[in-house]
Amino acid sequence: MSKTKNTYSFEVFKALVELEIRRIERYKKERNFSIAFLYAPNLAKSVKYFKDIDKSVEISFLIRSGIRSTDVVSEVEDDFVFLFLPETSKVEAKKVIERIKKALPELDIIEGIATYPDDGTTEYDLFNTLVKIMNEKLIPVIELYSEEEKKTS
């Protein structure tokens, strides 16, 4: 289930989001949380450019340095990471991502954030918001990198 501390599969990540929503509804608390994605073209390959880090170190370990111990990292693909940030507003989530970007300046990280309840009150709504952001931000980037790879092949 967990590769490193608080690093989970995407299935567990989705379940955590659903569980948090149910907990908020059950206890009728005024709470928020954020989920986010981080994408960097060739993220996994980029690890070799970090001089002080062994190539075998997972990307999530590098990201953990910019987040709290209660935050959850989910590696989805080599270039994609999702974050679950409990009791974190959108403004606070942006600060977290800025810390991660500062810790990994060699990477061109693209991010998206969805916050409960601002962007949705169900896991379906929150994930749809992230998918919409992904489509807006990533499709042009992915197409650009695909074209560049074709040219260098």
C-alpha cells in the first residue's frame, strides 16, 4: 500500500478524499481540505540531475521535504503526483506548492488545486475540477513535449 511514509496508491488517495468528506459531513464541522496535482515533463528522468541524490530515490521523497507529515503523496505515473492536504485552504495549498517548487527548482512543475467545499462538496466534483484544470494546463504542454521528442528521435 505505502512505498514510503504517507505515499499511497491512487486508489487509497481517492478513498482518503471520500473518507474526509464523509467525516466532515458526519461531524458537521466547518472544515476544508485541498487536493492537488503536480506534473513535470520527464519528472522521473529528472532525478538524475540532482547531484546529491541517488537516482533510485522516489520523487515523492523529494516532494515530502516541502509538505507536512500529515499530507499525503500519491504517485500516479512517472510524471504525475497527487497531494491530499487536510485542513488546507486553496491559499495555503498554493503556499505548499510554492515550497515544493522552491525545493525542486530544476523542474518545471505545473500544478492544479481543488479545495473542499469551494470547488465541490463531493469527491466526484473535486476530481472533475482537477481534471478540468489538467486539461486546460497540460494538454498543450504534453503535445509540445511529444513534438519535441519526435524531433529528437
